[in-house]
Amino acid sequence: MSEFRVRPAHVSDAGRIAQIHIAAWRCAYRGIMDDAVLDRLDHDRQTATWATNLADEQTTIETFVVDRTADGECLGFGGVCPPRETAEVLDRLPDSSGLGQLAFINVHPDHFGTGAASVLFDGLEDELRAQGWIRAYLMVAEGNDRAMRFYAKKGWERTGITHVYEGVVPPVPERMYVADLHRAR
């Protein structure tokens, strides 16, 4: 039996997801995003946002969590969806047919290196395949070297495509990684 399990996220997970989201962002994006943005992240506000997102039956993003099997503690979360990038970005790919998106993945820094992220990532890839996608992409902030090494280790390839995420100050350049979902693991 695996030490971890991946399952769909529930509204009742919102508080823990918010806690993980804040801790993961503060760890990964310090020095990439403005410190004031990271320091202003608020647990109550994030919990409310996650509760709303998880309750939204119209959302196109499917969110999953990875739990520790022994005690059910949620250690990380991730999401998959149809492509959210603009046609201008996706048209730069040689082939964007059958393309899904790994929208986000965050694991609490206390659980880096435990294997939880790998189990979650594999589960997200499985979900993309189950939804019928044959290829997938993800965007990662320039400077998030730990994540880039992880994605490369998982067999995802960095493209030359960069997109600037303007949802934070200062705007953050993001690099696109792609994968054939039918490759051997």
C-alpha cells in the first residue's frame, strides 16, 4: 500500500489548501515575486477563495489533494483543466491538438522530498489522460528552479515559450513545459 493517496479535493479541504498554498508560495516565490505580495497572503481570504472555487460546479479546473495514507493529512494539492493560455501563446507550439493543462501543483514545504509531490504529479497526469488529453503543458515561474528540476525529472520538456503572468507585482515571466501523456514513466 502506498504511503500517499490522491483524491478529489472537497470544500472541507479549503482551509488546509489555503495553508499549503501560502506556505508553498512563500517558499517558492521569495525573490521572484515582490515580498509584499507574499507577506500579504492571508489564510482567511485564501480559505474563502478556495471554498468558493471548490464549490463552483461550473469550474473547468479539477482540483485534487495528496493525503498521507496513515493519518489522512493533506500534504499538497494540484489541478488540471483544458488550456487556459491565449491562442497567441498556444499557437507557438508545433501542435496544440489534444492539449490539456496541469494548472497548478503545490506541496507544503515541510513535505518536500517525501515523495508526496511525485505521487500527486503522477495522479494529475493520470487525470489528464482520463479526461482524454494526449499532451499537456504547465507554466512555471522563471527562477523557480526547484520546480523546473522536478518537472524535467518527471519527463516534461522545457519549450522556448515564455508568457508573462501579470496577476502579481512585478509581473512574473513563466516558462512553458510540455509532455506527451502516453510516454512511459
